[in-house]
Amino acid sequence: MVKNFDDKVISVSAIAFGHVPMAIVVMLFLPLPTLESVPYIILSAIIHQGYQYNLISAYKFGDLTRVYPIARGSGTILVATVSLILFGVTLTNFELLGIFIDRKSTRLNSSH
């Protein structure tokens, strides 16, 4: 949808807002989040909006087949780097392998 539609803002917005009806249905059957989780939910929403904004901005400069795999694959590296630097997380060899495989699969998918 994003690749074939001229206005990237509208197409990405349509995809994002397309999730709303299902989210409302799911919310009817699940308990409300605890009060302690609300700051994390808000922070997650802000980060996700930043991701969407940057993704839309990147589409102005590059084709979907190049932009999306980079955006998709950057998350893994970003989370691992922040976790190592800010939170003192130690990654096991198995976790490093997972990051490597994710990067490889992102690169392979972008070539199709």
C-alpha cells in the first residue's frame, strides 16, 4: 500500500489507523493496564510516533524497498546498544546470534 500510493503520509496513516478497530475489540475483552504501566505505555507511544514520523520522512528520500528494511532492522541494533550503554545489560552469545540473524534476514528481505 505504501509503495503504490503517491502520498506516503496518507498511506502510512491508513495502515496505522487500520489497527484501531481491532484494538478496540481486543480492549473489550482484556483487563485495563495497571496504573504503574501507564508511563511505559505513554513512552512507548511517543517512541512509536517518532518511528512513524521518521519512516514517513525517509520515504520522501528513498524507495520503500530501501527505506523500510533499514528502519525495520535498526530497532534491534538500537535496543541492544541502548541496553548495553545505559542499562549495563550483558548479552549472551545466543542473544548476539539473534541480533546477527535479524540483521541478515532484514538485509536478505530488502534484496527481493
